[in-house]
Amino acid sequence: MKTRSLKCALSCLLIIMMTAALAACGSQPQQSQPTGGDISSSSEAEQSTGEKQQASDGKTLVVYFSATGNTKTVAEHIAKTLNADTYEITPEQPYTSDDLNYRDDSSRVSKEHEDPTVRPDIAGDGIDMSGYDTVFIGYPIWWGEAPNIVWNFVESSDLSGKTVIPFCTSSSSGIGSSGETLKGFAPEANWKEGQRFSSGVSENDVTDWINTLGL
């Protein structure tokens, strides 16, 4: 009887130990598979990246020529607000401070103004305009007009069917007839009324103007 009781006790103990071992194995995590949180985070990151790429591939381009940096600042405000691409019109021969002295009749800018046939060369290979629907064109006002190098850009670019919005910077002069002059170089574009900004214009003022355009 004692031997039988001992065998029963050992059998029961063995069953208990096997049950505990199986339960422990069932509670172990599956290390080979990522958790649901990891999958969600990865998916959200990919979606966010795709949205940013789509936005940066947008159809708006901000083109500008800036001799002293004022027009560049406005162009950057516009590009930031619209998440647009930018292209700087860079002269093959940079303008020096003496070149920009409009009070000197013999200065470079004075000579260019006196001869409207002059088209200063633009550095680089240019930009492919085909992927853009809306183009902002910015420049400083010189004698009430855009500089000749901006004329060169407009004449040599295919703006057909694009919405073109000029903007300029000046210390006091308005935009004048500069927009109409540019329109004459590319009449096939859909030109909108331009805007003049002071040299110290704030980003909020630029944004407020953009919001009126209905883009």
C-alpha cells in the first residue's frame, strides 16, 4: 500500500510540474514578430514622408533676382508659406557695389537702364519650368522697372499657360509698370496683378498678401 501511495504521489507531482512548464512556455513573447505599435509607427512615418514629398513636388515656383538681399527675403517668405520651390536668377557677372550705384551715370545698372536691349547673362543651366502651374517672379525696382536680367529670364522661359505673379521690393517706389512690361515679354502667360514690398516687410505681411490670391 505504501508503494502504491508513493507512486500516486509521484504521478501527481509529475503532472503538476508538466502543467506548470506548459503554462510558462505559453506565456513567452513571440520575439520574431514586431509588435502592433511598431507596425503602426512605421506606417505613419511612411505616410508622413509621402505627404511631404507630394507637397514639395507642388506646382508653385518662386523665381527671384536679388541684388542686395531684400527680394530674396520676400521670396523665401513666399516659398515657406506655399511650400514652393525657389530659383534664384544669378548673373554670370555678379554686380558689385559700384555696379549698383544708380546715381552714377557710368555705372553698370545705369548703362543697362539706358539701353533696354541689354540682356545680362544668367549663370547656370536654367530651370525646367514644365512642372509648374504658378510662378512668382520677384525683383528690385530699378527706375520703375524690373532689371534687364529679369527681362532676360522672362523672355527665355516658356511661361505659356502658367499663372505668373510678379512682386518687387523697393525703399519707396511702387511696382509701377514693371508687371506690364514683363507681360509684354511673355503674353501667353496668365499674368496677375503684382505687389510691392518694402525692404523691411514682415513674414506676416507677405503671408497676408498670399492669402488674398486664392491659390
